[in-house]
Amino acid sequence: MMGRFALLLLLAFSSLQLLCFASDDDAVFYESFDESFDGRWIVSDKDDYKGVWKHSKSEGHDDYGLLVSEKARKYAIVNELDKPVSLKDGSTVLQFETRLQNGLECGGAYLKFLRPQQAGWKPKDFDNESPYSIMFGPDKCGGTNKVHFILKHKNPKSGEYVEHHLKSPPSVPSDKLTHVYTAILKPDNEVKILIDGEEKKKANFLSADDFEPPLIPAKTIPDPDDKKPEDWDERAKIPDPNAVKPDDWDEDAPMEIEDEDAVKPEGWLDDEPEEVDDPEATKPEDWDDEEDGEWEAPKIDNPKCEAAPGCGEWKRPMKMNPAYKGKWSAPLIDNPNYKGIWKPQEIPNPDYFELDKPDFEPIAAVGIEIWTMQDGILFDNILIAKNDKVAESYRETTWKPKFEVEKEKQKAEEEAADSDGLSGFQKKVFDVLYKVADIPFLSEYKLQILDLIEKAEKQPNITIGVIVSIAVIILTVFFKLVFGGKKQPQVEKQSEVAEASNNQTSSGEKAEEEEKEKEETAAPRRRRRDN
């Protein structure tokens, strides 16, 4: 009890310290949802957006938020700022809390920070086409599992607005706790993504390694008019034209032959069938010979064969043919005419331009426009600030106390559900695996790894197999980095991931298949008469 009291005092003291560093003027927009959202937030009148928003308490708290109340619906709601916020002046912090109270199998929980209405939208007509400057927040469905950060930027040459997606974004936390998402835009072109105050991703707006497509186009592009010469030879190896098939090479020799040295095991029952009619089976009372045909008892394994080495006709087993060589082909030699893989020459990119800084559009409204299969998504404490200390103070005072309570409750429930602590251990394993999936050099494999983790969460009995599969992937990437990339590892990567995934067959699915086989075997067979 004293420990909890001391923790609360420490949190309060830390919050006061943070507030001393932050000016009230630095909080440009803040929505706590302590009061009903009616009048401040405008719900879209578009026909597609039938989802009902509710002013509701977060489960287990007296704190209110904006709730997604129905499954399988589209939702759209928007709040206009008193005046637009410029993203070109100093730092800007975008922050909000969301709690997936019923989990998130397929849907979004992100915010859109919209441009002024002069860009061509109205609050009552807010939809997925409404022009935004930044889209930020969780999104999960199928192979998608990411915390989006998308900048919609105007191309200075074409005048078109292009969506630039953050590469290798962090994953969405898999639990049902309240989480706080923070994006910090710095004047030096840096952007940081925080989850629960912990930095998960740092990027540079002008780096081609961080955004797709890059804000600054490539200086050169392949010449679209350049053509490969007809005599260009891309074959590194060719069959040796001077090679001759050896005289003793038999292409017709089979791969397997009978083992002439094999001897029929003693006690083999040649005259006994492998299956016999079930002596305990009886003809069903409602069996109609006229309608159903002659009844046959279902078959069972011959009990006499259980004690014998085998039943039925004995045949010699097959073995590998030592004379087998297969189809002959000439050995490969270096191609003297090899010129390498042809590529078109590079020419200056006519669409190239330079930027010192992104040409950010101002934020004039905050909107939530999502489609989701889950209900129970709760949004709270939406903040736009010009100082990251302000965002930190709000995390300490509004998010952290709730999160600590929820975490303690979750821990108690896990311990109660599994007294030996196994589920708690597995939860820690899954948390580590999610962090492994976010490692940059595994980005190519991220979706496959996340798919394996989700299977293990649903079927805890395959956790060890999933860990081994992910370890194989990591070792594959490691050796690829150490010994150099070739074309072959790409094929191996796909086959390994596919095999790892296939090996995680649901125990429930296996049980269903076995049960189905039993039913088919047990069912009496009907012999139809020829008409």
C-alpha cells in the first residue's frame, strides 16, 4: 500500500516538473472528451458512414472518450481548429490515446490532420477523399500491422499531392490496454514516432531510405528509349559445347529397383486381408434395401495383422538404383561472350527537384475516418502542441495512471487464468517477438514474422515452433548479410517462411480432419443397384 502511495507521489511530482517547463501557449489543440462531443465534433452525413459514435467511459475508469460502438461500420467525425496550425514553424507534436477494448483484427484507429476547407472539403461531407496533411495511427488487417505515418505533400513541379508513407513503421501493440501515440516533427526535417513515450522510429523527411515514394525524386532515371542490343549475351555460364556423353551413361536406368536381397519376414500372413468387416456392426433398422441397396458392414483393421509383421501379398521393397544417373547434360563453363546483365543507361530525371524542407500544408482540423470490423475502439486526449515537453506532461498526467492500473489488472488476470505463470511467460515472449519484427534489417520478412506470431497467440501450443521458425529467418538474413546476397537466397527465404508457416497447422484443424476421417470410416457404405 505504501509502495503504491509513493508511486503516485512520484508521478505527481514528475508531472509538476514537466508542466513547469511547458507553456500553456504550446498546447495548440487539446480534446479530453470529459464532456459530450456534441457541438465540437461534427459527424459526417455521407451515406457510407453509418457507424455510431458514443461518449463513453473507458472500461475500468471514470475517464471518458470517443467510442466506436458498432462492428463492421465506416465512421467519420471531424473537429475544426480555431485557427490553422503551421507545420513550418519550429516543432509540432501530434499525440492521441486509443484503446482497443475488444482487440483489433481488421480495422483502423488512426487520425487525419486535415488541410483548410479551401482545399475542397466540408465537415458534413467529410470522407476518405477529404484532403489531409498527415495521417497517423494504428491500422491492422490481414498482412497489414503498422502505425501509419503518411505525409501528403505537393509536388512542386506537377502540382499533384502525393502520399509519402513512412518505411518500416512500428507495429500495433497486441493487447487491449490504453496506448498513447506521438509524432514529433522537428525543424531539422526529422520525425520521431513514439508509442507510450518510447521512441519506436526515427526518420528524415528528405531521405529516400525513410519514405516511399521519396519526397525528392531520383536525379537520374533509366532511359525509356534505350534498347538492349540483339547480340547482348547475359548468360554467365553456358553448356560446354565440346562435352560428350560417356558411353556407359544409361539415361533409361530407373531411379529405384527391387531389393533382390530382401526376404519375406517370418510369420507374414499371405492369406489374411489387411481389413475385415466389423463383426460388431449391425444393419441399421431404417435401412431400406430397395432404396439404399445391399448393406455392407464397415471395415476395420484386421486384428490378426497386429501381431504379425504384415498381411496380404508380400512384395520386395524398392531401393535406390546404384546405376541410376538420370538425364545427361553438358557441364557448364564460363561464357566467353558474357557481358553482364543489361540495364538501360541513366538520363537526367525531368521531374527531379530539390528541397531544403518539406512544403507542409497547415492543419485546420482533426478528423477520424475509419472502417473497422471491431467495436470498442476508444479515442481520448487528442493533442496538437508546439513543444514535446507539453506532450510528455500530458502522457504523465492523463495516460500513464490509466495504463498502470490496466497493466496491473491484466497481470492479475493472467496469473489467475494460469497459476503456473505460463501465459504470462508467453506474453513476454510475444512482446519480444513483436520487437524483433520491428528490427530494420528484417523489414523484408516483417509480414511473415507477424503472421507467425499471430498464429502462436491464437494457438499457444505452437509457440516453440514459431520461435524456431523466426530464428531460422533471422539466421538466413544474417548469413545473407555476412556472405553476400545472391539470387538463390530469395527463393530459399520464401520457401523457408512458407514451410515455417505451414508447419504451424492448427491443432483444431487437425482434430477436425481426424474426426471427419473417423466419421467417413465408421459410416456404413451403401451399394447402389444398377438400374
